[in-house]
Amino acid sequence: MNQQNEAFQQSQFILKHLRGELSMAEKNELDAWLGSNDNNRILFEELTNEVLLKKELQFFDSIETETAWQKIAAQGKKPATIVPIKTNRRWWYAAAAVLLLGGFLTYRLAFQQPDKTPIVKTTPEKNDVAPGGNKAILTLADGSTIILDNAANGNLAEQGNTKVIKLDDGQLAYNAGGIGSEVVYNTISTPRGGQYQLTLADGTKVWLNAASTLRFPATFSGTERKVELTGEGYFEVAKNAAMPFKIDVAGKGEVEVLGTHFNINSYNNEPAINTTLIEGSVKVTGLTLGKTVVLMPGQQTQLSGTGDISINRNPDIESVLAWKNEKFVFQNTDLKSIMRQLERWYDISVSYEGNGYTDEYVGIISRNVNISQILKMLEKTSEARFQINGKNIIVK
């Protein structure tokens, strides 16, 4: 049995011990493991001390333990089991499952060291970084701008025959009064640390992630509905078979739909432009080589920098839509990919003191927590350590 599988199995035994559910055969196997190494017993005593365990798990109140349990259990090729959460004590067992199965025990087993020093270096609160929020700038056809997060609710502007309205829930809506004689374009941009939702004049709903821009007409006319996206957006396109909806993606690709739900990630510091279809059908074209593919629901295209297109037939949809659902979902995600997400959402800069950050992470945590919460979770399951200096994060 390799080390990772052994860690997974022993973590299950320890969890069952905490819950009083060990079978005799499992108890014998756990006893054999404890007797094989003094450090195993010391580690076991640390992990079964309720006071110490609670201290280690304080920050897990922002983690979705049930969902994480299922993902991690699937990682170990074990049947997914929901940990019941009915009492405070059972909540700790659920959180313990996430901690044990999420890599903490694997890390401890790998180095065979009892816990002589804290796993997490406490970051002073004054050095923490708050999460992003609803922030965006709307640029009208005449070049004037509106800072949406500061704007009052109600009518903001008129663009041709279309009223631009900020709704009571903070979203932006375009209410078309008819077909105008001239098509005018508006642009909405979210900064790093921002996100925004809007409804276009045809009823299409758009969610913009941080550091993203959408250019669109105030009113759609003619034979197609065309917008331009850079960054990341989720679209629920209003159906209109006579007027296809087209998205120019960062000048490198085009997505064409009639009515569907999908996500596009086109950040220029990511290795590919990913279009993930949730519902309906889309056609994706790489403008460099002219290649075209048609996606089915649950599939993802990956458009490389050279213009080549490949299809991922089994993407992790929860990870793709995590940002829209106010979460971070890591499923075998490498550290540098995670840090790129954090850079955009927390408006930070990241630098690395070393090389070889090869660990992969599994976990779920809210996007609405300070960055120290995320970094603590990462520190618990790897050798990486983080230093916060204002808006700069140093990875050690």
C-alpha cells in the first residue's frame, strides 16, 4: 500500500474511533499501525485530543464540510459518505474528516513528526486582506463613466431608447424601449477584487468575475447579438433562434449560441481559454486556426495560445462555477493556479521564494473570508508557508 492510500485508510480509522464506530478488524489494524512506530501513537494522541483538535479546526467554520468530504472520499476511491451534522460534537467530527482526509494526516505521516510547533503561523489581523465584493465601472457610449458600487439605485442613464437601471439588489439592468436608429456600445469592467451582475437588453444575464470586461450594445438589432469578453463571465443567454448570441473572447475565439448557460474563462495569465457548457449547445471557434467544435452539456473546450482546440469531456463543473457561487473549489489544483485566483479576488500580488511547488489541493472554502483563512487551509495540507506584507503575499 502506498503512503497516500495508507494515510487515507488510517485517517478513516481515526475518524471512526472518534465516532465509536470501529469494527474489531479495523481496531486490530489501527492498533498494529499504532504499535509500529512511536510517532504514530504520539500523532494519534494529538489527533484524538478534543481540545487540541478543536483548536486546529477553528477556522473550518467557513468550509463546506459535507461537500468536501464527498470530494475527498472520491479522491481516495472510496464511496462517498455524508458525515451527519446534527450536534456541535458531530460538527467537529465532520470538520475533522475534512482535515484528516484533506491531506493533513498524509503530510504528517510523510515526515513522521509529532506536533512540536503550530502547523499554522498565525497572521496578525492588521496584516490580513479582506475579500472582494460587488465593484465595477460602467463606461457609456460618450465615454463618461459611472462607478456602480457608489451609484444610487434607480435610473443611471439613457442610451438611445434603452434605460440603464441599478436595481435594488445592486445589479445592473438594461430595459430596451424599442429599436434605436443607432447602435451604441457600453463597457462594464470589474477591477481585481470586484465582481458584478447585469441583465442585457435582450434579457441575457451575465455574471462577471474579478478583473473582467464586457463590451456590449445598449440595444440589440440586426441578425445577431454580439458582445466582447475578456476575463471570466457566466452567461444565461435569452433564447432567440432568429438572432444568435455571439461572444468575441479576448480576440482569440468566438462562442456562438442560441440560448444556453455556460462559463468562459479567458484570463491572459491562464494556460488556455476554457468554455464550459452547462445547458444547451454552443459552437466555439478558434480565430487563429479557424477550428470549430460544438459542445454538449457538461463538456469544456480548451483553446490554447496557438489556436488549437481540445475538448474536456468531464470537467469539474463545481470548480468551474465556484466563483459564481461565492466559493473556492480546489480539485487536484496546483498551488500556482490557486494563487492566481487569489490574486484576482483579493487584489494582491504573489511572489515565490523557492521552486518546486508541486502539491495539489482538494478543498472548498467561501470566497467571503479574509485571505488568511485560505492560507491557513493551504498551510495545513502542505509544506508551503505564506507571509502577508500589505497587498503582497510571499510563498516560502
